[in-house]
Amino acid sequence: MAVIGFIGLGNMGSGMAANLAKAGHEVRGFDLSADAVAALTAKGGKAAASVAEAVTGADAVVTMLPAGKHVRGVYEGEGGILSLVRPDAIVMDCSTIDVDSARAVAGLAAEKGLAFVDAPVSGGVAAAEGGTLTFMVGGPEAAFEAARPYLDKMGKAVIRAGEAGAGQAAKICNNMLLAIHMIGTCEAFVLAEKLGLDHQNFFDIASKASGQNWSLTSYCPVPGPVPAAPSNRDYRPGFAAPMMLKDLRLAMATAKSAGADVEIGALAEQLYTRFNETGGESLDFSGIIRMIRGELK
């Protein structure tokens, strides 16, 4: 089994690291939160006191960090991951960040002859814990093949999107579509309520009709039809609303630089901004139905 350095043990990283440890790997975890590191050790991982201790001599490195500035900060420069890892290690960044930052780190890795992929995920906390994430991977074919055995232990689908940065591009596009679907699904349920339709009855119809989508059938924004959805836990995340807003802002910035017209995506970004500013910042992104109902203003 391999030695894996895992940096970033937050809501997503904790479950991912635990699944690697469950698969029999030696997982050295580092996080700024001592509680997060302790939680990993309770699940079979090992505590690392620093990034250097986690990654030095490791066969593989996984990072799961909040934003591009954090990724670049931990990878670049003297004492960064790229200066510490073995030349034959595979390095995987699973954060959701801007395409430019992903390509910048990939370029530095290539200069050093290191195998690196950007491999953001889809699926949320439950999928991270259950090992059923979808990985969208950018990088050379050889690096993808080196990363795949590790990503397979954390996900149900590992798909190469293209060269460096392509994983981030796919993730940004996917999550813009997810936000649009969720808003539309919430609006449909609110309209159905006002027209006197029962939640379960409308779900049974829409889930078998042309309105069917993942936000409806896997993450239903009203309690009842999908027991595992955050709507049944008072909208406790899940996929937190601030994280969706972060992804939408990345999508808008990327669309601007690419010259893409994304009017509905821009409206989704506006609505999630308002949701976060009116009480939704502690809720799952599906909780935007509360704002659409007029419960949050």
C-alpha cells in the first residue's frame, strides 16, 4: 500500500482521506485544525505536524483547499509541496479553484518533471464520506493514469476532461448548471405549493416527466421525497450555500475571460448572493427555496 500526504481535512477532505485510509493506505493528514487531524487519526490515518511532514517521501499527495490562493500558497516556492515531493510521486489537487491557478501550478509541476492533475469533485459531503464522488480530471494522460488508482478509492466515477485546468473548467460549468437546476426546481415546488399540489405527488410526477433532474431526484429541496437530502435536516449542509456562491463567481469570472454569454448563470449568481446575504450563509444551497418562498428577505 502507498504512503499518501493529504492536505486539507475539511468537510470534504476528511471523508476523502478516511476512505484512502480505509483502503489500506498510510495517510498522513495535515490541517490547520487540530480537531480535523484528530478525526482522521480516529479513522485510521496518521497525524502530520506540517505540510512537509505530510508529503516528504510520500508516494502520492492530495490537496483539498478553499481557493486558488491557498493552493498556490501550499504548492509554490521554497518549502512548498512541489519542492518537497519525490520526483516519482503523483500529485492531485482536488480543490475547486480558478482555471488560471490550476494551470499555473500544473506548469510549475511540469517544469520540475512532476506528475500533477487538477481533479475537482462533485457529490458533496455525503459522497465524500461514502466514497461515491465524481472526479473531473485535468492533466496529461500519464498523470491521469497514475492518479486514477487513488481517485478510484474516493469516487464512483473518474473522468479525464483534458489537459491542465480542464478538470476545473468542467467543474465550474457543471456547478453553474447545478445552481440553475436547483433554482428552477425550487421555483417549481413553490409554484406547485401555491397551486395546491402535494410535495410527494408533484415529485412523483416531475421525477418521471420532462422536468426530471438531479436536484429534484437526488437532492430534493423539500422534505420527504428524498430522505437523504438536506431538506430533511433543516437544510444543514450538504453543499453549503457559500460554496455554491464561490463556484458561481468562479464561473462568472471564467465566462467573462472566455467571452461566453451566460445570462441565466449570472442571474443564478445574483440569487445566491442575495440568499447568502439574507440568512442562507449557514444553510445548504438547496435552502434557497426559503428565499424563493419569501421566508428570507
